[in-house]
Amino acid sequence: MLRPAVVQILKNNESYYSLVLAVAKRARQITDEALESKEKTILNEKPVKTAVDELASGEYKIIEDPSLR
């Protein structure tokens, strides 16, 4: 189970679906950046865990389209 709790990440009434999409997109970015780097970076953590930690710390934010609510 990933920590922190989902409730801590979803601070502004975002949906769970938005959280899943945001984590998946950021994890893909992390993976692509590691593959594209010239040194062929070896990741110490799984990209999904890194993405969750970044969202929890506020480094990245979930922006929902208001027309989809």
C-alpha cells in the first residue's frame, strides 16, 4: 500500500479518478526522463511511488477541468 493516504493528497475535493490519471501521467514522465537521459539513469524507487510522493508534497498539483464536473 502506498503512503501517504489518498485523503491527504486530495485536498481540494479532486476526484479519485483525477488522482489516478495524475499519478499515471507523472509516472510515465519519470520513466521517459530516465530512459532519455544520456547516463541511462537507474531509478531507486518505482515511478508510481515517486509520483505519489511528489503529489503529496505539493511539488505537482492536480488541475481538473471544471466542465467535466
